[in-house]
Amino acid sequence: MKNIKIITPEQAAAKIQSGMTLMIGGFLANGSPHRIIAQLLQSSVRDLTIICSDTAYPDRGLGRLIANRQVKKVITSHIGTNPDTIEQMNAGTLDVEFCPQGSLAERVRAGGAGLGGILTPTGLGTLVEQGKEKITVDGKTYLLETPLHADMALIAANIADADGNLFYKGTARVFNPLMATAAEVVIAEAERIEPVGFFEPEQVHTPAIFIDYIC
């Protein structure tokens, strides 16, 4: 078992440096690590690349980092709920790489599983295919979508135990379990931390082996 260290949100934010690539879990701010994001807003960290399902809202979730101009690039599937993302993209100050949501999830999964990529027909004949390799299998054409990795993943769970096993309630699970597998360092923000033995094995959504820190 890894030696999990329990830290504060302030300590978590202090581990993030300018120029890092972060995976941040959540969907429209549900299942996002709000306390870590709040601390990161107080820091001097800039030029982040964020891999995320969507860019949430200007005043909620990771969208606050975009509104605060701490992000240089996002790899995401949806920006429509965050006018700041749209404004900065149109102004050329924020690089937005769009990826269909299912393909985005699979690219993260591929990164965590050590795969060379995934083949998908999604995006063929659209702007999504530009610059991507096409591969034919059994007479069918697919786009090769490359895996995604990050320096750090910031995820959120409803309950953690002291070993780092995680449980997500309802739709809070979203991208969090996938992102926990695809980063060099994983910090999990939990609503509460319980003693080891609190979970039945089948209740664990993310095993502790993927988690480095809990806050």
C-alpha cells in the first residue's frame, strides 16, 4: 500500500507550479475540487494547461481559474457555459482544443492504461479530424486519438478513507476515476475522511493505489 499523506488545500495548491498540465475532475463544477481551486486562485501560478470535461462557469469550478487568467490552454469538450472561456479563445489569449466528450474520456483512459491511443469514428468529416491520423480496420475508417497524461490530477470524492480509497456519490464520479489513473501525482479532495475499514471493498470507486495525497 502507498503511504498516503493527508494535507490541507493550501498545501495541495502549493504543489502546483506555473506551466503544469493539470487534469481537473468534475462536470459543470459537480465533482470538482473546490477548496483546492479556491487556494490556487490566491497563488501566483500561471500558464496552466487544463484537461477537463468542460470549463464550468466563471464563478464556479475550474472556470474560476480561467476567469482569473491563470490558464493558457484547455483540452475539453464543452465551453458554452463559461463566457470567459469563449471571450479569451476569440481574443487569442486562450488555446482551446476541442475533443468530443466520449473521445476525451477514452483518451484519458488510454493515458492511464498505457495504451498508444484509441480508434474512433467520432469526428470524421468534421473539424475534429484535422491533423489527425486515419486508420482503416476491416474496411472502416477511424481517427487515431492519442492518449492524455498530466503532471497532476486534482479530483474530488465524497468520502475517502485514511488509506486513500475513494467513494463518489451519484454523478460526482464523472471523470474523476479516469483522471486518477493518468497523472504523475494525484490529489483527492474529500468531503470527509473515514478510518481504514470504513468501506466494503465493492464500495470503492477509486483504489488507494492511484492516490498520492488527500485533503
